[in-house]
Amino acid sequence: MNSELQIIFNWIAIGFYIVSTVFFAYSVSFQKEKTLKPAILLALIGLIPHAIAIAIRWKITGHGPYMAKYEVLSSNAWITVLLFIIAAWRIPRLRPAGVIVMPLSFLMMAFGLFMSPEIRRLPPSLRSIWLIIHVIFNKLAAGAIIIALGTSMLYLLKEKRQESDFYKKLPSLDVLDAYSYKFIGFGFIFWSITIAAGAIWANEAWGRYWGWDPIETWSLITWLLYGLYLHARYFLKWQGRRAAWLMVVCFVFSVLTIFIIPFVVESLHSEYFR
Amino acid sequence: MKIIERFFKTITKPKFVITLIILTLIATFIGVMVPQVSDKSPSYFEEWKLKSPKTFYIVNLLQLNRVYTSAWFLALVFIILLALGYSLYQQIKRNIKKREFAPPAAADWDFIDTETVIEQESLIRFMRGRRYFLKNRSDDVLVFSKNSINRWGGVIFHSGLFLIIIAALVGLAFQKRGFVQVMEGEVFSGMHEDFLVKDLGALQQRFDVGFKTRLYKFNHEYWETGQIKDISSSVNIIDKDVKTKEKTINVNSPLKYNGINIYQSFDYGYALTFVLKRPDGSETVTHFLLDRPDRRTKPFVGSTDFPQTPYIFRMKFYPDISMNSYYLGRPILYLEVFTGNNMIFKGLVIPGDMMDIEGNKVKFEDVRHWSGLIYVKGVDMSIAYIGFFISCIGASIIFLLPYKEIFMSHKGSMLSLYGRTNRYKPLFAEEMEKIKEELSEQ
């Protein structure tokens, strides 16, 4: 019963997120600023059934949302939407980024539901305080990166349609670019903490803090790419379109690392995403 | 001397630093794309060598199949270490040096008319409300700054990376690591030769643990879904014939003894013992160690030579006849015995059964657990931990606390302002506009 209930709450949340996406898409496509507020409100309401679904799942499994695709994707989507709402509340001009953030969030949830909603239990290696730190910061990193993708995409969209009234109401290109930089900065910090916590945990579990496991290595590749982005901005003064496209590349690698590699390669980390 | 100086200046040039990052990216990318010696069995590479000798030759020559221990990768890491070290030295020197107060050029100032004269003290209070602190004060110019710690962010972050790389290199040079499979009731000698797999640092020759370990009991528990709930090994440490108390090694909770950490590996299974008695009365005892399958409905399988005989044993072992359990109940083994390609025996056997194979009596003697144990004589990893911690702090300082500096000068009701920052300039420009607005409203 509880298991069905959480699926129902998940679908209710997805429903809200889809309607929110429609409002965002309408706002951005037809340049109607008025629909941005209801879009944010719908996303905020959607967070409630989503949180209930995560809480029910937590109660059933007895562990946090970090085992199996369904839990990982659903909790990542929740953190992303929450981070986005906080960012949109603090910086109202970033609201149109919802047109990128919301569909990515509900697609993550729906994908998780279709792939593996069955319960997976916690293996002994995952019972560590470092796992909590590792997972929380990984989700925060994913959220920050998705928002940075949103601002970078808005930059690219606005650059093409500078004459449009709607896009004129968006933050200036420079400001959008600066926000992308800032959110990637957040993402880089969170990703660094994820790697550090994971390394300390690996040392406790297996006696070495780095084993060149495929996911570890991909995580390092992604971290290096973000490092490259930050150095290119600082030293080579890369900004604007070039930086936005580099951000898109970084995002693709992040998705590969978090969601695709655990599928295709055998790794110590694969367990969480089976 | 000049050459050395020029070398260090070159490796810390921004473009060179970016090249180093790209090279590291390429190296790690090769590491995940090309099968690595540490991940695959030696037979995999033998097969590769036979199938495509030219590709294998190039890969082997360039050490692309052992990237992370290759000479070129270590050289790259060493150059990164030098670049980081010299860059740190430069940054620290620059930060310690007292900065000269450099006012902006007259053309860069913005002017606002506040209509009334704002006292310097009011400006200081106003800026303090925005968490800007007075950095410099002269008769007509006030200099405020925020997040002064930011200039140390780079030093802190890169120091952390420097320590992590040092720890990694020390580990690569001095670490001793070995894996062994121990059967219940058996003793691991602790000798270098008896490890199944060894991973020694470049400057290490042997890994003798210095004590023996007897596996007393291996425990395994499962969730109702069949996933592992817990595994642990109960062991006795035998140090110079003095038997210590029984200790338990759990996942995430290693046993520490005499500077050696013993970790519980995820490799475990059942060991099947066979005794082969020849017509002349001579005996050979052997143990086949079978790995746990990923599902409990699957058998524990193995295919291996029987030592000192021409026989190959192919085994499918179920710990319980229900064929749906990892626990030992009523075990059953489906055995096939080959000599070359000829099958000379096949059938179901249980412990205690005797088989007649080409005149030899082969007895399925017993079944026991075996457990994988990892022995590590590690280098103290506190350096790496400190490195992780301070690099995260450094990254936070760099990106969360950008340095901001605002100059204010007033003549009568005319207030001149100038601001500068090292990050997120358009956002700072917006902040400056707000400050100007609020000041003109005062």
C-alpha cells in the first residue's frame, strides 16, 4: 500500500512539474512574463508530494534516497527543484531558467520510475557517515550544475534574440554569464567535497583512498573539466558564448559520470545505480 | 640558475597550467578507455597480444595499459607538483608583500550628487551595514573592502591539492597491499609469497605481514531481496606463537594490528575440498575456491585444473538443494571432469561421495567458507585528509567570497565612487548601482 502511495505521490509531483514546465515554456516562447510566477508556484507545490514520496520510500527501505536509479534520480530532481526555487526567489530574473531546469527534473523522476522502482537494500559498504556527506554534496553539485546549464542556455537563447522584448527583461548577457560562473563555482565546490568524502570513505572501507575505479576516474575527469572551465575564465578571460558552450560540454560529462557510466561499466559504485 | 628560474616561470604560465589540466584529462580518459593491467586478468592481455599484436605492441610500449603507474603519467604528476609548488610560492610571496595603496585613475570614478554632505563616519557606518570594512583612510578617500580572505583562497586550495599529490606519490612509492583468500580453519602465513595479489609501492620489494592470521569463522547475511546485508570474518592473530583473542573484521571496520590494517573484501564464497587417491596409494588434496554469484538462484561456478593430474574440473555448486540460498544447507555439486576435450565424468555429488575416475578414487571431502582479506601497510593518509579538507575550504573561499574593494571620496555633496572585484564583475556592478542609489537617497 505504502509502496503504491509513494508512486502516486511521485506522479502527482511529476504532474505539477509538467504543468510548471508548460508555463515556463509558454512564458519563454511567447515572451509572457506574467506566467513565470504561477510556474514557480506550481514547482513549489510539486515539491510537497515529491518530498512525501521520498519520505515514504525512506520509511519503507530504512535508508536514505541513494540506492537504485529510482531513488537517486528522484532525490536529485527534488534537490534541483529546491535549489532552483531558492535561486529564483533570491534572484527573480533567473526564473526563466526554469524552462531548462523543470523538464530535466521531471524527466529524471519519470526515468527513475520507469527503470527500477523496486526496493534495493543497503550493502554493508554503504553504511558509513561518509556516504551521507558524499551523497548530499553530489546531489547539491548536480543541482548547481543543472541551474548553471539553465543560465548558460538562457545566455545562448538571449544572444540570438536580443531584440525581443521578453529577452530584454532577462538579466543582461553579462549578468547571465556571471551567474553561470557563480553556479559552476558552487558545483565545483560541491563536486570537490563529493570526491573528498568518497575518497576518505574508500580508505576506510578498502584501505585506499583512490583506486582508479571507473566512476572515480570519470568523476575526476568531470572535476578536471570544471577546473578547466574555471581556469579558462580566470586566465584566458573566456566568457560569453564560448564559456556557455564549455559549460554545456561540462554538463554532458557530468551526466555521463553520474548516470550513464554506472550503467555501462562494472564498478564499485555501480551498486547505487542498479 | 637562470634556466631553472625560466623553467619554473614557464610551468606556471596560465596557458601551460591549462595545458597540464588538459593533459591530465587526456591521461585519465585513456585510463578509462584502454583496458588497464590493474583491472583485467593477465590472460586478457595474452589474448589481446595474440589477436592484434601490433596494437598491443604500441599500447604496451606507450604504457597505455598501465596509465597510472606509467613513467609519462608520473612525470606529468611530478610537473604538476612542481607547478603547484612554485605557484604557491609566488602566491604566498605576493600575498605577504604589503600592497601599495593604488587609487584608481580619475576617469574611472563615478559621481553622484547626494545633495547634502555625508560625513565620513556615516559612510563608514553605511558600508559596515553592507559588511564592507574600512581598509584605508585619508583626508578625502575612504577605501572599503569585503572578503579580504579571498586572496588566500588560491593559496589554500592549491596547498590542499599539493598535499593530496604528495600523499599520492608517497603512497605510490611506499604502500604495501596484498589480497589473500583464506578458508575457515586455515592459517594465512603472512608471508609475501602467500599473497594471491600484491600491490607494492615502487620502492618496496616485499610485504611480510609479521604475524599469522587464522580464519576462525566467516559470516554472511542477506536481505530478503538477496542483496548482502553484512559480511565479516572472525580471526585469530597469531603473533610469534602467542595467540591473541578472537577479533572480527567487518566491512568499513578493519582490524588494526602492528601497523597493518586488515580489511574485509567483498570476495568470498565456498571452498570445495577434494582428495584424489591413486592406485599406488599416493594422495593429492586440493581446494577449489568458488566465488559467490550475484543471485542466490545461480550456482557457484568454477573451472580449473586438479593439480598434479591431467584433469580439469568444471563445477556448479549449490550450497543448498533448494537452489535458492547462499547458506550451507544440503549442498549439491554438478561436476564434470575433462582430460583435454574428453569428458570422463559427469554427475551430481554431495560431500562425502567417492567417485571413480580412470581408476583413481576422488572424494568430495568437505565444503567450507573462504573469505577475501586485504592487508595494507599504508602510509599515514592524514596528509591526504588534510589536503582534501583545505582544498575544499580554499575552493569555497575562492568562489563564495569574491574580493570586493570600494573607493569613496567626497567634495561637498559630490560623492565619487569606484569599485573593483576579482570575480562576477557584472554582479558587482549591479551591487555598486544599488549602493549609489541608496547613497543618493540618504
